[in-house]
Amino acid sequence: MMPVFTGARGGSVTDGPGQVAESIAAGVFGCLSRGVHKGFFAALVILAACGAPRPPLVASDVEITRPIPGRHMSAGFFVLENTTGTDIRITGATSSQFGAVEIHETTMEDGVSRMREIEALIVPAHGSVTLKRGGKHLMLMRGENVSASVSLQLLSDGEPVLSIEYAYPEENP
Ligand SMILES: [Cu+2]
């Protein structure tokens, strides 16, 4: 009885950790190599399987200006962080509260501030991009029912990759 028990126990102890380490390594490698390519939902599933605590894209310091009266136009500023090992390309955004959302960049040309639409916003692997006044920003046009909050979805090649919810701060009379 003793030799059998010891043998079985010894075998499981020596094999166990190696297999676990291998499957963790495979899972992490899967996260890094496949996370973004297959789209947001696949990335979520893979990351969840790995036990990774953070989503692929994180938005912080969100500010959306109040629509300009009569023009129904707002600008969106925030920091976008990419927690994955693959660049993420933001190609647009949608919001049910706006007729159109474009990605813009403000530049100075001969001392004059101009803004133009840009094709995509690249959030570099393990890096971030900052949308700010005088730089890249979201332009939200033809706003309706934009009094208390704004809800928008960032798209990567047509697929939603991040929802942003923004509540306007209370206005002090
Ligand atoms: Cu603009």
C-alpha cells in the first residue's frame, strides 16, 4: 500500500505545476497575440480566460463639452489607454444622441487654428493617446437630448470596442 500511495502522489506533484505553468504561458501568449485582431468580444473572452483584470481599452479624464446653442455641436476629450500588446485603431464613434461623430485634429497653420477630420486614432500597444483642446478630439454633431449625459461607442473598423458614459457636472446657478 505504501509504495503505491507514494508513487501516485509523487507523480501528481511533479507533473502538476509544469502543466499549469505551460497552460498559463499559452493563455498569456494567446492574449497578447490574438487579443485585438478578433474583435472586442473575442478579446474579452480571451482576457477573461486569462484572468486579466483590465479590459483592452480604458478611457479616463473624460470631458464632453455642452452643445453650442444653435449649433448642436460638442467636442469630446479623454485619455485612451491600450492595455494589450497590439495597436488599436479607432476609426470612428457613434452615439444615438448625435447625428454624426468624427475624429478631428486641430493644428496651427500660419498662426491660424484649423481642424480637419482624420481617418483613425491609433492607440499604441501598452501606450495611450490623449484627446485634448488644441489637438486630437471627437467632434459630436447635431446633438439632441444632450442635457444630462452623453453615451457613445468607439468603433474599430466598424466593431464597437469601448462604451463611454459621461454625465455633465451639476451647474451652479
Ligand atoms: Cu473638431
